[in-house]
Amino acid sequence: METTACFPLLLLICSLSTAQLQTESDNDIIPQGKQTESQGREPTNASHHQQTCTQDINAVLREMSAALGEQRVETRHLQRENEAKLRELEMQKTEVDKLKQQLQAKLEMQKTEADKLKQQLQAQAAELISMRARTNVTENQVEALKRDGEVKQVAFSASLLASGSGTVGPFNTHTTLVFRYVVTNIGNAYNPNTGFFIAPVRGAYHFELYIGAHGSASHASGAVLVKNGEHIFIAWEHQTSGYGSSANGATLLLEVGDVVFLRQWVNTRIFDNENHHSTFSGHLLFTI
């Protein structure tokens, strides 16, 4: 601002000085009679005004140089401040990006842990159902079964669906299967409401399972024979098209009150209809 204002001032001074010199030059015209006398004197007034104009110009130039120097210093100072602020902003952005990445990583870890806990809880819930089913056999019922040790005939056979056609599953955890369509239940050791077979006497029992489902690229069919929560044998089949089935069987030594049932494998499907494709059967071979 100061430098810009100096230019008009400089022009004004030069203009005034030039005009004054011109006026004085005109006034200094000497009459012809005195021309000879004046020729011997030097034009001191013109020289004096030229010197004054030069001094004024130099003064204005010095002021302009000083103002320009101050502006350069101020500009460099502002530039350094801006560079420092820019570096500070870049550092803050870097820190924000790091914090964002750390927070995202923590959230992903927490989500993974939550999914694991959910799966564990589901598995524990399934085990709890099995344990509750066993504990529902009260001491009085066990004593009654023991007194009925003379029971010699135990056999049952049931299919998965009570009626109609459908597919069970898939589930994200192992799930107890309840075979509701009962064909035979001699001795009433099988419960179609819970899917559990409870041994009425100590002895050797034979069980068979047949499992089937329509083909799928992402889901197989499978079930496990379980004794008191322990996996014994599995029936498993996986094909991408058509209908596939699998079967398995086992002979088990059971004590009075032992529980045997089928558990559907995680992420599998099981199909059944009025033709009874998927079944669960068992019978007492002999007492011990």
C-alpha cells in the first residue's frame, strides 16, 4: 500500500519542479541592453531547482525501497507461517487417518469376537437342551425303569416330518432332530416330542439312521448319532444336483437312563415327505 502511494507523489513532485523551472527560465529573459551583463553570471536558480528535484526523488526512492524491504520481510514471514500451518495440518491429517484405521481394526476385531461368542452361546444352548432333557428324567422315573428291569422288548422307528413335505435346516449350529412320525414304539422308550430315546434297561442296543436331501452347491446333508452328548457316528452326503442320501448305524451298550438321539450337522439340510426318506430306528438286542 505505501509503495503504491509513493508513485503518484513522485510524479507530482517531478511535475511541480519542472513547471517551476520553466517559469523561472521564462522570467530570467534578460533585456537586450543588459544581455551582455547577464551573460557573465551562471544560471544558479535552474541548477538549484534541479538539485532539489533530484533530492526529492532520491528521498521518495529511499522510502519506496524501505517499504518494499518491509513488505518482503512481512511476505517471507507470512510464507513461513503458512508453511508451518500446512505442515501442522498434514500431521494432524496423518494422525486422524491412523486413528481411523486403528478404530476400524478394533471394530472388526470386536465384531469377530462377537460372532465367535454368538456361535459358542448357540452351541452351549444346544448342549443345555440336551442336559435338560436328561435331567427331566426324574429319580422316580429312573427307579420305575429300574423296577421294570424285566422289560425284554424295546424297539422304535420314526421318520422326520409328522406330515407333508419339507426341508429342515440349514442352521448355524448343531441342532437336535425330532422324528415325529412314529411307526413303531414298543416299550415307549422313544419320545416323539423331544427326539430322545431313553434306555429302560441296561443292555446292548442297535440304532440306524437314514438321511437325505436334494443336491445343493452350498449345503450338504448330515446327522450325527449322539449318546449322552457324545458324537458316535455320522451320516453325510454332499452333491450339487439330484437327490442324495446317506446312512449309518451303531450298536451301543447303554445303562438305564442313557439318552440317544440324532443331531443335525451345522449348515446342512435334511429332506422328508410322505414317503419317509429320513428315519431314525433302534431296538434292544439283549439285556446285560
